[in-house]
Amino acid sequence: MSSNEAKKITKEDLEAKLREIRGEVDKAVGTAKPALSAVVVAVGVAVISISFLIGLKMGRKKNTVIEIKRI
């Protein structure tokens, strides 16, 4: 490449490209945010439900049976 063919990169070129990339990222985040929220809620409900069921099962195993007899 000769000096005539080489284009120098300026500060404005870098800023313009970064703004373009940031705009694309902001759009992607904006569209993914509602779906991500739904996934987080679903995982939270699943964890709480599984914890409840495991606790229920453990409670049945450790449950003490007391017999009372009248004399």
C-alpha cells in the first residue's frame, strides 16, 4: 500500500463505529429483556416448588408416630 491508498483512522471514525455497535447492542438487550425476566421468574418458581416438595417428603420420613393407650 502506498501512502495515498492508506486511510488514517480518526477519532471521529472510532466514535462513529462505537456508537453504531452500541446502538445494535442496546436493541438486542431491549428485545431480550422481557424473555430473560420470564426465564428468571420460571426458574425461581421451579426452585421454590422443588424445595417445598423435598421438604414435604423429608417431613414425612422424620414424622414421629405416637400411640396413646388408655388403661
